[in-house]
Amino acid sequence: RFEDASDEDREGRLFDMKKFEICVISTGEKTGFKRRVRLILNKGDMAHDYTRLAKKEHMTQLEVSLRQVSDEL
């Protein structure tokens, strides 16, 4: 488990991860209003939806492949 790992192991595993999820919940003291914020960060090849990008920019499969390679550099 990530929680049981040493700091050094955690740091190494964080760089290997492709997706990060952060959830923060806050309740107002006076209003009792509860707010929940969920943030999902994708890294690397998961960070782009190349299918959607190809449709939006009218790209050929070759252009999409070149974009993927360029983004990896």
C-alpha cells in the first residue's frame, strides 16, 4: 500500500503514476453548507484525448501519431 511505503518509495512511485485524484470536502461552520471538490490530473499519454483532438482539428492518423510522439518529448 502507498500509505505504508517509506518516503523514498512513495516519491519513486509518484513519478510512475499516470493519474492523480484529489478530493477536498469542507463544511461551512455557520451555514452547514457542504462543498466537495474533486480534481483529477492525468499525466503522460493519459493527459490527452487524441481522438477528440483529431476530430476537432481534422487531423489524419499520421498527424495524430506525430502529435503523440511530440507530446512525449
